[in-house]
Amino acid sequence: MSASEIVGGEPARRNVTDVRITAIHDGVRSERPDTVASEEPMEIRVGGPGQEAKAVAVTMRTPGGDYELAAGFLFTEGLITPGEVQRVAYCDDLGDEEQRYNIVTITLDRPFDHDRLHRNFYSTSSCGICGKAALGDVEVR
């Protein structure tokens, strides 16, 4: 297992999933194992000194590079500037182990003004997940 697959001494989510597929070759159907890219939602939370981190956005991603994705998202949206990030970590206060690596918390060196954030972000994955502010807003049908 590579260092990129270890987070806090524990294995992180894999960015691929093993599946069984049905293949057709020359009109003959067969089943075989295959590996496909994984896609999971990631909630981004932000907080500063003395603040509880709150959800800002949910985006779909292939797991891996989650910290960079979260910080880059906040930077490109104009919500943070370089040098303000004190800590980036997976959420460790969840009772739901299934979502542990799907929530990234960014702690800033200054208070984050959650009240001025009155928008949901949109991404064009057309999955219905993007544009949600928190994983709890995502309804599984």
C-alpha cells in the first residue's frame, strides 16, 4: 500500500472499484472482473479559531487528492486566500464510518464568515449531488 493510500495510519478510500462486467466479443457473452474509477461525494467544511466548521459545498470526485481539491475549490471561489489554511483533515467526529473519508474540514487562521455565504455551488456533473451544501442534503432514492 502506498503512502497516498494511508491517512492517519489507516487506509483511505480507494480511487478504483473492482466490479464484474459482462463483455461481448465476436458475439460471445462472458463475465469477467474489471476495475473502474470510483466516484463519491465529498463535503467541504470550513471554520476558523473558536468556530465550529460548517458545510460549504458538496462536490463529486474520484477519491484521492481530497485535501488539495477542497482547498483549491475554496480558493478558486474566492473564499480563502493563500496562507490562511492552518489545517486540512478528514472529519473524525462522525459516528458514520461510511462517510469518514467523504468529509474534509479546513481550519483557517481567521474566522470564516459563514453568514456571507448565501449560495450553493454548481458543478456540471449532472448527478444531482453537486450544488448541495452538505451530505445530509443529498437524498438517496
